[in-house]
Amino acid sequence: MTATDNPPYRDASLPVERRVDDLLDRMTLEEKVAQLTAVPARYMALDESAAESAVHLLDEDGNINRDNARELIGDGVGHFTRLGGGGSLEPERAAEVTNELQEMVQEETRLGIPAVPHEECLSGYMGPDGTTYPQGIGLASTWNPDLVEEMTTRIREQLQAIGTVHALSPVLDVGRDPRWGRTEETFGEDEYLVAEMASAYVRGLQGEDPTEGISATVKHFAGHAVGEGAKNRSSVQIGERELREVHLFPFEAAIRETGAESVMNAYHDIDGVPCAKDRSLLTGILREEWGFDGTVVSDYFSVRYLDDEHGVAADHYEAGIQALEAGMDVELPQVAAYDKLVDAVENGDLAEETVDVAARRVLRQKVEKGVLDDPFVDVDSVSEEFGPDADRDYARKLGRESVTLLKNADDLLPLVGEEDVAVVGPKADTPEGQLGDYAYAAHYPERDANREVVTPLDALEERLGDQVTYAEGCTTTGPATEGFEDAVAAAEDSDVAVAFVGTRSAIAFSDPEADMVEQPDVPTSGEGADVTDLQLPGVQQELVEELHDTDTPLVVVQVTGKPHAIEWIDDNVPAILQAWLPGEEGGHGIADVLLGDHNPSGRLPLSVPKNVGQLPVYYSRKPNSRNENHVYTDEDPLYPFGHGLSYTEFEYGEVSLSETEVGPADTVTASVTVENTGDVAGHEVVQLYTHQDNPSLARPVQELRGFERVHLEPGESATVTVTLSTAQLAFHDTDMDLVVEPDTYEVRVGSSAADIESTATFDVVGERYEVPSSGRAYFSDSSVEE
């Protein structure tokens, strides 16, 4: 910085807007535009030829190329893109590089405005030595927002240690078509559950003080999970009512109730309008309706895709104008279109005031996060947050609490620990196979990862020793069956066989290859890994059938990012567990459940179909969709939303309501007593749904309105109370007004969407009520009294 005065923007005692105003007044157009751009650790090329000629910030050894850095950040910069994760830097080195680059920006640019370093952290910091927790769908299976909030508090500590202030998580997409590879990143099929889990994620990441927290980015805005053909980035055809009530609901709740500080657009178009240039979405709904005042950052490359993919812009020059005018503040991961904004203003194609509005938001974040005043971190203290044992116990806790028991005929589980156990299947001993697509080791399989990942085989051998016999049996994909013989022999010589099956998760953007069906480990879950079939990939089903024919008692454990069509397995195998992608301690978490050290407490966050042709099967379909059957298959899922068994039994009393008549702006309280009537302690997830008797429009058959997870000792009972606001019953009428209708409403309480234990009704009386913006209710309040 060359200025010798002490300008107002450097005075931390002044109000934020005063400092931002002063900065903007001093900035040239080039400097303002620079705040809307990002620079990655290494140029992120869409083709190899571009990478070879690109200007890189870091060399292959992780050192800063200072000449390149001066070229890239000469006028300043908005974001540093994934210096630690994208640069494959060990935490201490990531902190050092961040400090060095922030010092360069401070000392070698005219105004000395530091950057916002961002990282990915969907299932933990996605960089070397970051603790890896269960994937999003597994977190949702805990039905425990408090656990998620504590997890992201721990993630925040790791990110802060390396100088990060902005995170590109969580995912708020509502996943109703499991063919979509990114289903694993979601919190499931229900907008209420997604909103609860995502809000908890945001709270933990952001903390209570902006200067102490990490800006959470809620994504992908909006409707990303319902593209045509369940393909990533494909067009979305959806009505405004469903868009608002289902797919926008979690975003609205996370922004208006939880204060999420950043939003990322989705790639697709909605009814022909790409989200990256949709002003009605990025400005109209987000800012004007909801009052969002944070930053909107582009999903990687989505600005240039307005030209390259959607074809709605003639070139990158036009793409940049369209995105900025729609309300897109920062182009990520690197500049491809926004570097042309200076020319656009000078040519009269873009108002400089539009640049100012976006630059103001970026600068405000830098002031509020404390970056402008002190962007540096203490490198010597980084090791306190990392290391091989950092947060491993908590990762194990989350792993085991996400495991869901789908079936347990004749109480085959838990294993008593004295049996000889055959451990078979392609997911039994693959470390990367326990991780979701945005875990560092899965995202970058070609790079060395320094976190130990405990596989199920590791955990069972540690506990049972020589009682375990292992045979892989087959690979996750491909036709080879040569390993069946060893797997069958292991099962025949054992008291019980446990088959670990599922998918490999990864980022998979490559074009289909002619011999892909022959390959042994093709990603069939994760970003870009969309499928047309929900069977277990490869010959895994055949392996399970061979093991079944041995007559050795069989347990199937699915380690996978999506539900599979396993109707035959459900008909023939006595015990089935869904472990999702349980993270680095997932092997121990699964073993804890198999051996009875943890009573399984996971519940499904989405419905499991019998077969792919049955889709959709989400629980909250409208009556005509829910009740119409196909010729050979009914409309019931194989396992319903909210389903999950326990090693104990729970008994529900009758639900009681505080009122039988309420006004349209009142509340009603539902209470139910639950007793553990079994022999072991366990968790029950009490779920509350509502159904409107005679709505003016076709409405879902029932909707989740609240839930509570309760732990009970044998013989112990507790009363769960849920306070429901009638504003939660509102929907958008024919004029798209949000209204509560006078009518009879049924409260349904149970252990899943299909297992309703008790019901009661109340009437909303009075006039039809239009809910004001300030009167919107997103969540119920719940409590437990023992």
C-alpha cells in the first residue's frame, strides 16, 4: 500500500458502511471489478491445453510464484479459491501461503484490501489432514441438528486455523430422485428436515459473532436436485408453487431464521432461464423478498456456462454482464467473464453503479469478517486443530449414529461377538469407499491423503481378531465373478456372513466410455455420476445371492451414497443396515452397531424405492400420485421416509392437543408419551406430520412439521411436546399468496411416515388468513420431559 495517510476505511472504530463508502469512493473501476473475481491455487482448466498455458498462483511444490501473483492480483482480488484444498497444502503450509498472499495484497496493491479465502467443507474441511465426517445424507439420518451444529463448530476451528473465512457449504437441495449422483450430498427428500439440518450446519459454521465465524454458503440456488433425467446440471421444469414451497423453503429458512451469509447459484435453467442470470431469483426473491444482504457467489464456471453450455450469451463478455446484472456478486473459481466488465462499463453496456453494488457487498463481508483489519493467522497454532487424532472420536460418534437398521428378522443383530464372521464384499476394505464425493481423498484420488480411514474390516478385525475371515468377492462395478468362490467358502466356514456392498463416490465428469461396463471401480454416486438404474452396480447382487445360498446367516451392509433397489435382498436376507458414506471413522461406527455397542438410531431421510421405475416415491406426494399404482408394482416404497429399527421396542401413547380450535395465527401444542418397553437403552425419533382435510388446492398427503430425538433406558418413558404454529400450515394459493385456510387438520405422530402410532384433529377457525412476511413460521419448538 502506497498511501501514507490513515484513511477512514482503515479505522476499525467506524461503522461498517462508513468504511465501505470510503473504500468505494477511492477505488478505480478496475479495482472494483477486481473485488468480484477470484484466483485459485492453480488455474482450474476445463481442458488440458488451457492448463498448460495458464498462469498459476502456486507451483507444483506449493510455493508462491510471485511474478504470477502480481499479474493475477495487481488490482486486488475478491477471493482466494481453495488455497489449502486445491493447492494440496498441509495445514501449516496452507496457513503460511495464505499469510504470504494476504501480505502481498496488502503491501503491493494500491489500497491493500485483503482477499476472502474460501474452501469446501461438505463433510469436513476438504484439504489435507481435514477430519472427514459422514456425507450429508448420513448426517441427515441422525435426525439430530445438535450433532451437526457441533460438527460444523469443529470444522470452523480447522478452517479458521488456516486463514479461511468463507465456506462453500452446506447443500440445501431437496433430493427426491436417487438416480441423481449428488443425492448423497443432500439432507434428503423433505424440505423441513433439510431446513432443520442445514440451519444447524450454518449455525455451527458461522458462530455467534461474524468476526469469529466462517461465512456459510447455502447452495445450489435453486431446485438443483430435480433436473430432467436426474442428470447433473440438466434443465428443471417445475411450477412456481412447488419451487417456493419445497425447493426454496430451506434457503428461506436458513437466510431469514439463521442468517446464512452467502448463497451459491445452481447450474441449471428453470423453464429456460439459467439460474446464473435469473434476476427474479437472485435479486427479486433473494434480496427484495427475503432481505438477504450477503454475497452471491457463482458455482464454479457457471458464469461462463451462460455462453459455453446454455448458449444464452454470445460470448463471455455478454455472460459476465448477464450474471452481474442478475445479482451475481463474485465469479468463482477464477475469472473467465468478469475480467471483461471494465470494458463493458467503458463501452456503455453495463452501468458502473451495478459494479458498485456488488463490490459493496464483497467489501462489507471483508470488514465484517475482520479480514480488512487482520487477515493473518498464527501458523504456530495450526497444529492444535489438526493431527491424526483430531476430532476422530466425534467422527466415530456421527458415523455410528447415522447407521440405520432397515431389517432385523429373528433378532440376528447384534452379533454376540463370539461368532466366526465372514467379512465379504467390495466395500469392506476400501478406505476411499467410506467417503463422500467432497471428501479430500475421494475428490482427489490421485493425491496423497494423510488421514487414516478406518474400514469395516479394520474395525472388525481389531475387535474380533482371528474370528474374522475376509474375501472381497467382487469389485464395485464390472462383470468379474472370480472372487465368488473365496467369498462363498468364507461364508460356509463361518457362523455369520456380513456383506458390505454399495457404490464408489467421486466426482465423475468424464464422457461415457465404450468399455465402462467392464471397469471394476466406476463412480456411480457423486457429482456427475448420475445413473438410470438403482440396482447394486456390477455383480454385487449376484454375490449376495451366492452368499444367501450357503445357508449361513447373512447381514447386508450398504455403504453407499444413495438408496438402492434391493427388493430381492429384503425378501431373502434377514438383516440389512444402511451405513451411507460414514466418513473416516465409519468402520468403527458400523462395527459399534453390528456388535451391539451402539443401539442403531439412524432414520431414513428419504424413501427407498422398490425399483427405479416406481419413482417418485417421496412420502409427501399429492393423493393422485401417491395412490395410483403401476401394473406390477404398488406405490409403497420398500422402506418409508423416517424408517429405522432399534434393538429395543418403543410404545406410543395417545397424542393430546392443547386446543381443538385455534385461530389462523395461533399455535397448537401436541404431546405424546413414548416408553422403551424393551431390554436395552435406545433412541427413538418421534415424528409429527400434518394432513389438511379439505384444501382448496391439491396438497401433499402429509407433511413433516416437527421431530424430536429422545433417549430412553429400558422401562423409561418420556413425554415429547411439539408446539406447532398454524403459520406452518400455510401454502401458496391460486394468486401465489401465502395463506392459512380455515379447515380441519389432522396431527399424526409416529416412528415414520408410514408408521403412524396416534392421531388427533384440530380446527383452524375464522377467516382465510394471508401470512405476512414477518409472520412466517419455519420450525416447530419441541421439548422432552422425562
